Amino acid sequence: MTVVPPLTDEKRRAAQKHIETIRFETPFHPRIAALMQTNDWYDWAGYKSANTLWAEELEYFAIRAQSALFDISPMVKYRIEGPDAEAFCNRLTLRDVSKLRPGRVHYTAWCDDSGHVLDDGTLFRLADTRFRLCCQERHLPWLLDGALGFDVAVTEETEEIAGLALQGPTSCALLKAAGFDGIETMKPFDIRDFGHESGSVTVSRTGFTGDLGYELFIDTPLALSLWDRLWTAGELYGIRAIGNAALNQARIEAGLIVANIDFITTDHALRADRVRMPDETGLGWMVDLKKGHFNGRRAIEDARRNNSIRHVLVGLEIEGNVPADHAIVYHRKKREAGVITSAAWSPTAKRNLAIASLERPYGDTITEDLWVEIYALHELRYTKLMKRATIVPRPFVKLPRRTATPPADC
Amino acid sequence: MKRWDAVVIGAGHNGLVNACYLQRAGLDVLVVEKNDWIGGAAVSRELTPGFTYSNCSYVCSLFRPEIMRDLELPRYGLQVIPYEGGAVFTQDGDYLAAYHDPHAHRREIARFSARDAEAYERYARDVTRQCRFIQPLLMRTAPDPASFRPRDLSELVYLGRKFAGMSAEELQLTVRFWTMSISDFLDEYFETDVLKAYLAVSGIIGTALGPMSPGTAYVLLHHYMGEVDGAVGAWGFARGGMGSITRALADSLRASGGTIRTEAEVDHVLIRNGKAEGVVLAGGEEIRAARVISNADVKRTFLKFVDEKELPEPFVKSVRNFKIRGSSGKVNIALDSMPQFPALPEDSPCLQGDMHFTDSIERMERAYDDWKAGRWSADPMIDMVIPTTLDPTMAAPGKHFMSCFSQYCPPQVEGRDWTDADRDAFAETVISQIADYSPGFRDRIVHMEVRTPREIEAEVGLTEGNIFQGELTFDQLLFNRPVPGYAQYRSPVDGLYICGSSTHPGGGVMGAPGRNAAAEILRDASKSTRHVSPAYDVI
Amino acid sequence: MTSYDAIVIGGGHNGLVAATLLARSGRKVRLVETADTLGGAARTDEFAPGFRVSTAHILNRLHPDVIRQLDLAAHGLDTSAAPAPTTVLGDREGPVTLRSGYGDHVDGISPDEAKAWSELRALLLRQAGILKPFLTRRPPRLGKLSRADMSLLGGSALALRRLGKEDMREFLRMVLMNVADVADEHLTDDRLKGLLAFDATLGSHLGPRSPTSLLGLYYRLAGEAGGSVGGQTIPAGGMGAVINALARAAAAAGVEISTGANVTRIALEGGKAAGVTLGTGEELRAGTVVSAINPATTFLDLVGPRELDIAFVRKIGNIRMKGDAAKLHLALDTVPDFPGISDADRKGRLVIATSTDHVENAFNPAKYGEFSPEPVMEITLPSLSDPTLAPDGACVLSAVVQYAPYDLREGWETGKPKFLEAILATLEANAPGIRNTIRHSELLTPADIESRYRMPGGHWHHGELQADQMLFSRPVAGHSGYDTPVGGLYLCGAGSHPGGGISGVPGLNAARNILASER
């Protein structure tokens, strides 16, 4: 051996510097940092993200009364492109992608061979042969291996595409004022491209709040100017930046689940019995047996046929007003029936809400006489509460403005 | 003449762990050690003024926390500092780092392969799943599958239940870990050779196998099933060097009333009427004891310390057939300043972790081919750490101790004994490899301790210099370790036990063999084992 | 469109066995073979004018159940051939010859060594006997053992116990060992060790020092031929004679056989097998499709990944199946002279593997995509047993040579002449003068074997026969019972349990399982 030469591959060399910032900053970071008052950051998939910016309780009302701007850039994004993109997505995911027209997006999930959920996410059909899959976990090897036999290219593009969620009753009017002409004609789950400076921004009428709202995706270099455009137009519409804590409250009201909070994804489960099938996470409605083969189909059909589905995900309303995070659910106050995965007091519905994973038959054939044991810690003393829980449908909060087209006031 | 309740041959970590547990059960224990220092291969010595070496073992992960707690080792100075990760330098001037933060680690791998970056998670999950399965087995005596004794049967039932509780997928993974080569195993997850090369190191360390040999996937697991304070798979430095483990053990032993005699080399075990009654030292001194426990490896114990005629012939044959193959060497270096590695960013955390220079599986395997041919590797695999980056107590400020573990090093050189010239030539392969990546490296060297299998055997007493006291292949694990029928720390000689790494669960500074042996000895002696904590629950 | 009860893809021996048994159950069976003749790698072809040979050249594991159930004797299989000896050509010490049943006595070694050998042989045969019942059964299903699995496992546990404590312990110790260490523990003679090393690693990407390599020897010793366990015969008429008998049995059972007809697709309806499409565009319908060809070809090419799950496709793609064995055919003017070998022994198997190290050193380059400069090989002279295979006075030499990695780094185009030279040099050293008598030579590298027999990787086991690809892991975990994720689609080839070699067992087991599950 002779002395090793310096690295000449510039791309690899430049990338070495990632270690200087272990928590990456999103493309919107300069703006969010300027607004940050609480210094309450948290780690979202390796990104420095705001948990709150000024006050959790008040941020929540920005979602429900004004327009809340939330940075979703850390969402993992994959570009799926090629003549077989539709067929590929159809084999990958549970829902029928052939029914997803270009310019539409749908919420879906995908499973491993044994029918256990790998993740849920949104699938954007940006064009006939071009899709974007947006999710929480990382799946590149799975997607690449799944692409064998399909004329399709799969590329990870998380860092290239910045994302913003603009949610709240004034969001449509705000966008209109910002020059997004025709935004009011977009129906829920519509996608439309709008010009922005030299490029374009992809807007979808989607969100994670159960409110009127949009998500905007843009090439990273144009991210800040998009923010500024919204911010400037938003002044008259009460635009506020919000953090994860407020968003989480809104998403529980909307009855939406989060991977690795409300269920454990297969690639994360160290304990083999923690994985869940779609029918066990409230996603059974996605399973489309009328379409052709999709991953996990045989296992899901077998499980349904053999009645071997062991859990069920339910929405609960719990008496009182004490949130029941991670409490144990009992039947007749005695038999363990499951666990609360998410809980919140709903300021909008004035109800104490929870999402729970129950072991069948609880939540399935036995739906009465359920109780939740809450350990409320206040000033170093636990108050043990045994509160009645009632299974209620999700979403807990259903706002007409979420689906109205055109939205009121727009 | 004093008759001890137990005499332990060898003050290595397992011997001391064993002695501590026996002493704490009320036995009067003497540990005899041939060297004028204690610690065996978990030792820190100052061979040149101002520098403390970890002369043999150099990093800590496997040592069981249950033992640390039972024997109050923190009270006697033991502290393990986890380290960041590490790096493998590539021949094109780059490196691949293993960072502690999972996202930083992903981004680092993504510099080489976007796919592999995202494949790591599933790999880590699978390895962790398997470690969770194995961990509880480390602190249990392996059952004899050929026995009908109630204890063996109930232990077999325990194992059976554990297996029965696994899903088909998990069982399959177990089979794969036990039978595959680490190279094939990693191929199923990753495409980047440099990543595979970094990970495969754990599959070959201390082992006379190459990364392409079936069985090395298990060896990797053996290196992952440790922990630092609950972080499974993490490694750390023992503050003050690896000797602080055995120092803490010795202090714990003395505090509970035990005795250690150094410069007391055992010549043979005293056996009368088929019963061990003590040991005879090299000078002829007899030490009487109700039982004898050997921390030496199974070959040294039964082929050297015991007269062959005291042992059944098939047993002797089995012991002879035990595979204990020297495959590694060590170069300990005192440096007068911190070496520079221009490939790394300044102040890279990698400098605090393990660094390698073998950037492909093929180079690693070719290094093994040299060993098979009876030569030390021309292009060796080096596992290099600089503990002083996290533990400044081991050298004066600004000075550094560097430990270079190297493979492969044969027990004999092309069939003949090692010479000093061979040893120096071996050291040169290590130094020159480092110097290729670290300009000016040679000029920083103040002192060097070079240990081939010859030195390791002569000083520490490990046959062939094998760091695990025996290969970690399936034929020598669990109920097969060290030999079938004698995998429960007992021997054919009444009152003679073994407690070293030759026994289940094997090598590494783990302490479990010493602890498990103590539990068996106490059972035979009808003493309480309440102070021997069971393995912590894996939930 | 023609309908059948079952379609069998591939007319190798396993396909023929499965087809015959299915047809005998009253099913209407069609067997489709791409080549113009049946037999796959077992067929006998002319490789030079007047010289014929089959790529598979030794019969050592055609299972008695197959012979009996298919009544192969009635269909012309001559099983009367005497067991052929194995002779290891020595470097200096002269040859060692193992006679019937894998050396129930051995010539050419010292009395001490002979004693050690017979003890080791007995031990290995006892141990192989433990594994033997597993051969003709569907492997136990991990995680969900059936009553049959329990009784099989229980039976083996009992058999183990019956061996006695020492034997049981020894088996549990040895089962995953390398063959080199086992040989060293018992033997001193390098030639015997070399033979064991060679036989254990033949057809696999392992060296004798690779842990688990002993399994290869167990696999060989679990077979039988010429009425003796571990025995071997050189069949009259070449391996093609076995194929002819199987073909006659198939025809007699009513199997419709088409040769020269390749399957391009396995058709699925509602996720289940519905038939096959032929290269001609013809579609054949059947609710049962049985593939005797390589699992990777079956799933990735014929079914296609789209109808399969991703992890399953991943597992199929991960099957290691890159062959290391090349096949040499020489048309010789005269019968070659191997000094020190009697005429009788020359009719048997001749092995060039002088020591464990010879085999291990031959293996080393294969790890890096290079061929062995000093290869190891087993040689037969089939025309001595069946003179019709060569013109009068002339001779056919057939040799399996290792190691010749499928993915030769420099490429086989330039590598092949160099490897041939290395082989011929080795042959010349062992049979001086042989090179001058070569009329024609044909060297089939794994790449050639792949294209000639459509065996991916040129691997005659259709996938490495190593511990992690055996039993319940063969061809892939979760699908080792001949059934597949696709309803109605079954596997019956060497890629399935128990593996390759002319045994007929995968075909037999598959047919039995299909009959049981479709009852």
C-alpha cells in the first residue's frame, strides 16, 4: 500500500459535512426560527422541528379559527415514475390506484407479505405516470425490490421537496389572496400546480387536521419565497405558524392515526407480536379485493377467512375531562382489553377523546362496559380514575368546511 | 496446613467473578495467578512511563450488568464510557462513519448508497431481535440434550418454550444467524461493500474464520449482544483501561474476605482418588482446597494441569479436538501526540470510536487466506481505538494510547514457532497500514507492545493466543462448549470445575462463564445462590 | 385451448417422476420440456462424432422409493450394475481405493488408518441415517408444526436417543462442522482427507474448512446405489438410460409429453395457477401447475414478480445459486492410463484431490471470481461401462471439475481456455500422455451449463445446498413444502427439498404432497 490520496469524488466529500448538523434544518427553518418564542424544538425524523412556537393551546386555535402554517418537510417522499407506475403502486398499496385519477391524491397504506402494515401515507398522482408517496417511515429498499418487473423508477426526494401545510377556515381565502387563482374550485384530495417564481408549487387539498386546508410542495430552493408569499398574503387572514403539539390535538379530533404512535410499523417492531394488519388499525376499508394482486393480499384474505385478526382500533369517548394517554382499557373494570394509543381533550367538541387498540373480541363483538384507568399525576400525587369509555365513530370532529367546495368565505 | 474451600486458578475476569460469587456465599476462596499482575486478558499495565495500556482486550460491552451490580463493581471503581461509533477508511481517501445518532448514521450511509441508508433499519431490527432472544441464555447453564436429569429436562423445556414462542420468521432468522456467513448475511441487506466491510468486522474478531465462512453471522451476534447501560450492541471503554474491570473484581473479592496470590503458577491439580484436592505450584508448594476451579482454557486445564490418566479417554480426545485457534494479534502504541487522519473532518467523533482500514469483504477474506496458509496477513484487518480520547486518565495530557487489534495472526508461522523477527514484521504490517492513512504517524510513536499469539499464550496463558478460549462455532457453543457432556462447568474429576471463556456462553469480557460456574459449584456445595442474580428480564 | 388436470414444466428426472405419479392418480397430465430431448442435465448427448456422454455421470442417490413406485425396472432400468469403486489418485503414495458402499473396505492405506476409516465411516453413516428420514418428507413447518411434523421430529429425536448418549452428543456437535476438522479428528491419510474434502464440497460454494461443509458429505451418504448405502454406479447407457426408463414409465402412466416446447408464462387467474402459455402462443389450461425447473426461473420469469409479494420475491432473489462446478468431456483415441490403477478400478470414479489443503486452496480463488489454478475433480470413463458411448477402442472421459465460479471476473470467454489448460495439465500429470490422445474436448463452465440446460447459475442443485438453504429454508423460508404462495402452483425440482442429484426425491415428495393436499 502507498499513502492514501485525498478523496476526489466531490459529491461524497461535500456530503461528509452532514455530521456538523446532526439535527437537519428544514428549508423553512430561517423563518420558523425567527418566529420561535418557546425554543421548544423536537426531533422529527432527524429534522429540527417546532413542537410549539408560542403556546400550544393558542396555536391550536389558529388551526380552527384562522390559518395555521405547519412545516411538513420532514415527511419522507418518494418519486415513482414510469410507464408501470400505476401498476407498481397498485401492487404496493391496499387501495385501487387505477381509480386514482391524475391530479388526485389518496390516503393509503401498504403491508408486508404477512399482511402487516409497513406504513400509511398519501399517494399523489401528479401525472398519469408520475406519483409521489409521502409517509413517515423509510422504505426505499422495499420500494426498489418491489419495482422488480415493473418499468418504473423510484427515487427518494425528501430533501429536494419542501412541504407546508396550511390549515384552517381562512386558508382558501388566504391562498386566493396570495394569487392561487381558482383555488376555491379544488375539491378535497385534488392536486393542482400553481406557478411560483421560476417554478411551480404543487398544492393538494389535504391535511392532517380535519379542517379546511391545503398542503403545498415545492422544490427546496424556492421554499423560503413560498413561505414569504403566504406570510405576506396571510397577514389579513390571521396566518400563524404552529408546532406539532397543536397539530396533534387537531389530528386526534379528526380521528387520524400516526404510524409508530397508534400502531407499530412492521420494520420497527422488535417484538414480533406488535405488528398489525389493516383490519387491526382501522385501515381495513382500504383493502380492495376487487383489484388485482397487491402485497400482503393473500395473507389478509387468509386472516379474514380464518378469523385470525386479533386486534381492533377504535375511537373512544371517555367520561370526564382528563386525557387518558397510554391508559389501559378494561372490560367490566377487570379484564384488560387494550391500550389507549392517543388521547386529547377536544376544545372544539368539548369531549374527552382517545384512540385505542383493543384485543378482540373487545371493540369487535363486545363493545359495552369498557373502562379506562387513568393515573393523573398532579403535584406528586396520582389520582387513580376509572372512567367509562364509549366507542364512538371517527372522526370525532367533523367540520362541513373540510369538504365544502367552494369553501365558505372564499 | 490450611485447606481452602476453593482455589481458583487464574485471576482473569472469569476467575475473579467466580471467586467473588463463591466468597460471597461464605466459601473461603484463594485465587492463584502465575503473573505478578492480575487480570489475565482484561488488564491494564504501564509498560512505558505515563501510559496505561489495555494490553489485551480493549473495549467493553459484553460484561453483564447483573454481575456488575451483584459484585458492586461500580463501588470498586468500574465505569464504562460508551463511545460514539467509528469509521472505516476507504482506499479512495474517503471514509464511512458509524455515527451514534440514527439519522446522522443514515445520512452517512446515504453518501454511498441511498438504498443501504434505508436498509440499515431493518438490519438493526433483525440483529436486535436475535440479541433479545439470546441474552437470557447467557446467564443460564446449557442443558445436556442427552440427559434425562430433571434439571436438564426442565432447561430443555425452557428452551423449547422459547423457540415455540417465536414466529416462523424469527425462527428462520435464528437458523440464518447460526448457519450463514456474515458476508452472505449482509449481502441480503446491503449493496455497499464498504458498509458490509465495516459491519463484518464483528463477524470475524477473535475468530479463525473469514467473513465468507458460514457461522460468522453468529460471531457478529456474539459481539452485538452486549450493552452499555441497556443500549444493546453499544460498546464502551472501561475508564482506566480494561484492567479496571479486574481491579474492581479483585477489590470486591478482597473486601468480601477472599485472597489473591500472584506469582503463583500452578503446575498441576492435586487429584486423589479421582477427587480434586488442591493445586501444586510450580515450586512444589501444595495448596489444599475442597474444590479447584480453573479459569484457564479447557486445553490448558485438562491437558496440562491434569494427569491424563485421571481422565476418561474419550474426554481427553474431545479436549484435544477442541478448536482453539490463534487468529489475532495486538499492537499497543504509546503516542506523544494525537495522530491525524486527513480523510476525517477535524474533531470527528469517529476518532473516539473503532477505526478500520479494510474497506471490502474481499480484502478481509484475503487476509484470512494468508492465515490459512500459516502466515500473518499481509494486508491485515485492524480494529483500532484510541481510548485516551474519552479517558484522559490513561496518558498524560496530549499523549495517547492506541490499541490495534489485528487479524489474522496464525499460532505458528508456516508450521514453525514465531521469532522476534516475525513479530516485528507483523507489527510493521499494522504500522504501515495506519501510516498510509495518517501522515507522520511513525514519528509520534513513543513505545510499542507487540503481541502475537506467541506472546499472548506465554503471558496470559491462552492456548494458541485464542482470545475466546476456543472458537465460537456451533460445535463449540451452548451444550457443546467446551465439549459435549461437560458443558456444565464440571469435569470428569470430582471437585474440579472450569469457569473460563472455554465454557458457555463463551469469550469476550463477559463474566457470565465465571458466574454460571459459581452457581453450579454452589449448587454442588448445597450453598445458597440467592446472591447470584438471574438475567434481567428482556421485555 | 387444451385442458389438463396438471401441467408439469420441465422434463428432467424430477419432472418425469412427479408427472408419472400424478398421472397414475388418474389425472390428465401434460409434461412440457423446452429441449428436444428429455432428461435435462441427465440426458445423454453426442459431444463429438461417435462420442456420447451425459453431464450427470454418476448414479448415487436414485431413491429406492422412486425406483419402486415408478416400477422403473419394468420400464427398462437396469439396476444390476455393481457398485463402482472410488479411487483417489495419490501424489506420491499411490492411489487409495474405496470399495462398495463408500469404502466398506479400502485399499492402499495402513491398517491403523483402515481401522480409523471404518470407525469414521460407520459414524458418518449412522449420523447420515438420522437425517435420512427427512429426505422423503416435506420439511417440518417452522412456527406451525403439524402432527406429521411432530411425529417426524419426534422420530428423529428418538432415533438420536437410540444411538446412545455419546453418539447423540457427537451428532449434535458435528452436524454443523467443517469436513476438514472432522477428517483431522479421525484420519491421518491426506488422500482420504482429500476425498472427504472433495466429496463434501462437490457442487457447492464451500471449501472443506468452511463450517457446515460436513453436511455435503451427509447428503451424499444419505443416498444409495448398487444396493449399498453411500454407493455409486456408472449406469449403462449413461444417465440417459435412467431418463429413458423414467420417460417410459411416464408414457405408460399416460403422461402426454411434449419436447421442444418452452413455457413462457404461467397464467394466473384470481391469484391462482390456471395454466401455461407456450412459446408458440399455445395456451394449456390446468388448475395444477408443477414446475421442475429452477425456483427463480419459475417465479421471476414465468409467474413474474407482479403477482407475488415483495419479500417473497426478495427471498427468491437471495437464493444463492452460482455454480462452481465445470464439466469436462474428452473424446480420447484410447483409454487413458492412470499409473497404478487397475483396469477394474479405472471403471469407477477417479478423484484428484490430494489433500484437504488441495481442495481448500482450489476453493480460495473461487471466492474472488477466479478459477482454481490447480483444480480438483472427479473423473469417470463411462465408455468402459458402456462401449456404445464411444467408437471402438476410443474412450470418453467425463469429469466434474472445481472450482469454476459462474461469475468469472475476467469473463469465461478469455478464462475458459486458461481453465481448460489448467485442467488438462492436472490430467496430464495424473495420466501421462493423455493430452496426445485428445480428439475433441468440451468444457462446460457453469455459464455454459446455464445456457445449455437453462439452469440459472449452472447450479445442479438449483440453489446452493448449504445449511441456510436446506430443509425448511429450501427453496425459501415459509415455502418449503412444494406448495407456493400461488394456489395450484407447485415446485418439484432440485431447488426444493432435499436438493439436487439424480434422486427423483423432490419430484416424489412434491407429487405426494400435491396428491395429499388435493385429495
